[in-house]
Amino acid sequence: MKWETLGFNDIPDILNSVDDGLFQGLLDYAYDVKRKTVGTKVYFRGLIEYSNICIKNCYYCGIRRDNRSARRYTMTPAEVADAGMLAYRQGMGSVVLQSGERTDGAFIDTVTDLIVRLKEVSGGKLGITLSLGEQSPDVYRRWFDAGAHRYLLRIETSSPALYARLHPADHDYGRRVECLSVLKGIGYQTGTGVMIGLPYQTAGDLAGDIEFFRDMDIDMIGMGPYILHSDTPLASGFEDAHATQTERFRLSLKMVALTRILLRDVNIAATTALQVLDPAGREKALRAGANIIMPNITPSKYRPDYTLYQGKPCADEEPEQCMGCLNARIRMIGEEVGLNEWGDSPRFKERAEAATASSIPVRNDT
């Protein structure tokens, strides 16, 4: 395979291939592209799992509204501020404030206050990414004006037909895509992502996902293997054999590598779900082209309850332990941590410069 001439039409064949030589060649070439386009610094985003209360009812998610087994919680503002201070003290450039989806006024007001508080405790130095689902343009604007600068809204699949099989009828694919467009228009660094190895998913669907990232001009991408949660409708009848786990892990690394090669200068996360299927999953993703890791800095008493999927790693670790472990893992593969940096993708920086010339509001750390 001549990787230099790789095109989108080649993706399905590569994803379906069982050739180990082709697989390793893909990963090696993707890492070379990574070194040349975004470098070998790994940027941390301290993950704060603020609340597992959700109004959505997605068929794959462990915190879906109708899961009566979930023990619900919401962190206090003081706990969120303490987590932000921990991230700041340990040199993380950014935090991610994540929760189940809510659209009520109390939630919107509280998030606004939390953004301001996180900025205050770090003297304005912490970057703030939000992952809080579908909201109105006014809410997105309000949170941007309060100090958030990135937003992650995972599409989970770019196939409308597959999306419909993963969600109840009141979940609107078009609405989710529209939200991504609104976020970009406001000036957020915009991220999305997909699950890999879903029931009913084809290699063509996954190829379409990468084309979706390109067409939407996405800045940051989070992809990981589908891992079932037994208290969800999608888990019923899904065979989770070891061979299937292996296939999903390889598919995930291939998707990271292909996205790096074809989109080049975006940020790509080495997602925690990879570590469920392989103890070195996140490091292998870094070697396949990823450059972002999200250490979990949620207080340990809440972590077992934020279970989007089963087998979540490091659920019983204190945040300080998680950070130390990741630092060691990254050094072992010859990369370095970008301490006290936001780590914007070159793609966003280029667009920010063009937007500044056009008087479109953007927020970056340069």
C-alpha cells in the first residue's frame, strides 16, 4: 500500500483487512504524519464528570434516563472548583466539564457559574471544554461568553439510518448536526466523535464518519470502541466475545490512524474506552496518531456512578494517582506532556487567524 496516495475510497478495504503487515504499516505511517503535523506532545484535558443526570434515552448509554439502576449524583460547585484547582496545580492546560444532557434553566445557570468559577480559580489560565449535549444557540453563546472555548458533541455515528437504530424516535440526527454548525459559528473549537464496532455498523459507515469530520471541518475528534452496558437495550443479544473485542480494538486504532493521515492537523483523543479492551490502549492510540488524553479528575466517590459503559478503568483511583500513571505511560513511549498549554490544533489556529481577519469571535491561547 502506498500510504502517500491514500484516499477516502480506500478506507473500507483497510478497515476490513486482516493483514497484520498492512495494519502495522498503517500505524507507522500515521505516527510519522502525526510527528510532522502536530508533533509528539500529548495535551491533557482534566475530565470532570459533573453529573450523571440525563434527559436523553440513548439505547447504548449506561446513564440513559430510563436506567433505574443508575445512582444519580451532581457535584457541588466547590467540588468542581477543587477539581479545577487540581488540574491547574498539576499543569494540565485544560479541563473538560462533562455531564448527562439537561436543558433546564437551573442547569444552564449553574454551568455558567461553574465556567466563571473555573476561570477564577486558575487566574484565567485554564482552558475550558464543555461536553453537555444539545442546547439552544443562546445557551451556547452564553457559555462561550462566560469563558468556555471548546465544545465536544459526539455524533456517535454519521449514518442517519444507524443513528436511528441507536436512539428513540424523539432523538433527532439533524438537530445534532445543526448544533455542531452553531458551535462552529459562535467560535468554539468544535469536537465530535463516534463509536467503533457498533452492532449493525459497516466499514462504509466508518468511512463515512471520517468524511463527516472532514466536511464539518472538525477541530478535535474522540473515537473509541463500543463497549456495552448491561442495563441498556443495545446490550441485549450483543455477543461480547474476546474475538469481537480484539476486532473492535484494531478497528479503533485503524480509525485513529486513518483520521490522522487524511485530516492531518486535527486533535485526536486517545479515549479511555480503548484501555478497557487493552491495558495499553491509550498508549497504542498515541502511537497510531492520537495526541490528546483526558485524565479523570472527578472525585473518586462519584466515578463508579458515571458509567457510560462497563469496565471503566481507574474508577477507584484518586485523581493524583491517575495523573502520575499517565505521565509515566507517556514517557515510556518516548513522548512528552504539554504542561500548562491549551494545545489547540493547528487546524483551529489557522481558522482562528482567518476568523480574526473577518471579525468572527474566537478564543485561543496564542
